[in-house]
Amino acid sequence: MTTLREYGAAWADYELLDAGDGNKLERWGAVITIRPDIQADFKSAWPKAQWQTMAHWQFEEQSSRSGRWIAIKPDAPEHWTITYGNLSFGLKLTKFKHLGLFPEQQANWRFIAEHVSAGHKILNLFAYTGAASLIARDSGAEVVHVDSVKQMLTWANENRERSHLSDIKWVLEDALKFARRELKRGNRYDGIIMDPPAWGLGAKGEQWKLENHLSELIETAHGLMNPGAFLIVNTYSPKVEPADLATSAGQYFSAKQMDIKQLWLPTKTGKALYCGNLLRAIK
């Protein structure tokens, strides 16, 4: 199937400066980082020597799951804050190479801001550090934010405080289990956002693979949606193709109700980086 591309956009405090040779060069406010990215399988526009003169931090992979940050500049901060509109996000170095924000999701933040208004109920599953939750709350929605990692809820709540927002409901629980219970309770939402991990381990060591749960996630979300509600599903798993999204969602939504795209980020140097697949649907 032919899949359209949707591009996230740079903003004042974020730019994808360059990408290539398995890495990406990003500016987060005044801090510049080099991080590995398997999708940057092309030649960078700028030489790596130039990257090194610009960057504050570089991430070095030590395994397929973790690594360490190397300071290139002696005054490189380990945590700092950037803004998006009137929202503020705290960033910090993690052993998983992430900093607390997925900037390609700016494409979805735009969608949320355009489709959410006061009085809407929004459910954010696998909600991480809360960017989508804050966008929805800032638009006037009642927001339920669900994540199974306590540190992520704390980080998200700190972002809420930085952004001077109130009354987000925090839920520390497995996202799918919570959604199943919400369905039994008869609760309904005007928008459901989910960014499920490609893989993971549960509290009891059980394995999570997105491809094994995708259909149930979409089925459960569909049951939780009010008429006219929207669904956003992001997938970073290499085992979930756009056709898989179409097949799973096609059981509950018509072709006219679904929009399946690839997420991309343009670089300042004129290249573009693939960032995963995206399903949006309107009930």
C-alpha cells in the first residue's frame, strides 16, 4: 500500500539539524546532542567534525537497550528546560538515549490542539512524560494520563507544574489493563492517544510485543470512543507496518474513517528522517 508522509515541524526550541551515518544531530534549546538512529541510513550533509564542534553531548550505545552520554563540551548541562508554545518540558539524559520528549510527535500535537476543546475527555495511554496530555489539557480537555512507570508519571507531573496547568488525572497502571477496565465501567472518551512500546517487560516479567497486542488495543480503544471521537496510534516497531495498522483498524473503522501515514522529521540540511508509522481514525 502507498503510505503518505506527515512531517513534524521544527519550533523555536527544537531543530533536527542534520542526520546520517546512523546518527542525528539535534538542538534542544541551547543544547545540541548527537544520538544514534537506525533510520539515518544515509550520508549526513555536514561532516562529522562539524557535528563534534557543535554538540554538547553524544550518546554511546553499550548494548541494544542502553548506553552512556559523553560530554563533548565541559559546561554541558545534564538537565534543562525547553518550551513548546506556552508549555514547558524538562529534559534530562537517560541511559536509553531519550531526553524526555519525542519531537516528531509535534505532528500529533498539532492535530490534538486542532481537535480538542473545553469539555472533551481525553485518554492518553502509554503516556510517557506527558506532552500530548499537556497539549490536550491546555486546550481545555479533561485528561486521564496512564503509564506503568512511576518515574514517568513524576516527570509528567513536573512538566504539568512547569506549564502551570492543573487537574490532570494520573494513573499508574498497565495501559491495556486500565483501558479494559474503563470499557467494563462504561466510560467513554472524545479522544484516545496511544504510543505503545515496540517491546517491554511487565511487572511480573511477562513479555510485551506490540504486534501481539495491536488488534486488541485498537478494539478496546474503539469501544471507549464516543461518536465523533478521534484515535491516535503511534508505532515505532519495525514489525508493525502500515498494512498491519490498516488490517487491525479496518475491523472497526471504514477506510474513510482512517488515516494511515508515516511520520518524518525534516532536517535543517534538507534531508528527512523516518520516525515510525501513524494511525488516526475518527469514529
